[in-house]
Amino acid sequence: MKQRLNHETGERTEEESSMVGNHRTEETLAFDSPEAMIRYDAARTTVPPQMRDRVMRSISQESGESNPRPWWKRWMPF
């Protein structure tokens, strides 16, 4: 029983050591806010042209439909 436990423990440490060897070492970054992290990521990510065109079409269609008048102008006619 004791030999079996030692053998299993030995396998785990070998697996763990091989996993550590496979990890890439990356520079750790610290951001002041979530917005700073998003800006950092956006500056390094390219948007596919099809996706950009689709989003731009969607935005152009919404701009005319949204917010015809503020709610307070509907309640208080001046």
C-alpha cells in the first residue's frame, strides 16, 4: 500500500513538472482600470473587414431610429 501511494505521488510530480515546462513565460501586465485593459487589447487586435462592415451597417441603421425625443420633453411641453 505504501509503495503504491509513493508511486502515485511520484507520477503526479512528474506530470506537474512536465506541465510547468510546457507553459510559456509571458510578461505580466497590470492595468489601472478595465477600460485601460480594453484599450490595450483593442490596439493589438485587428478586426476582420467583414465584421467591421457589418457593425458599421448596423450602427448606421440604428442612428435614425433611436431616441426621437427625450422623455422629459414628452411630459413637459415647452
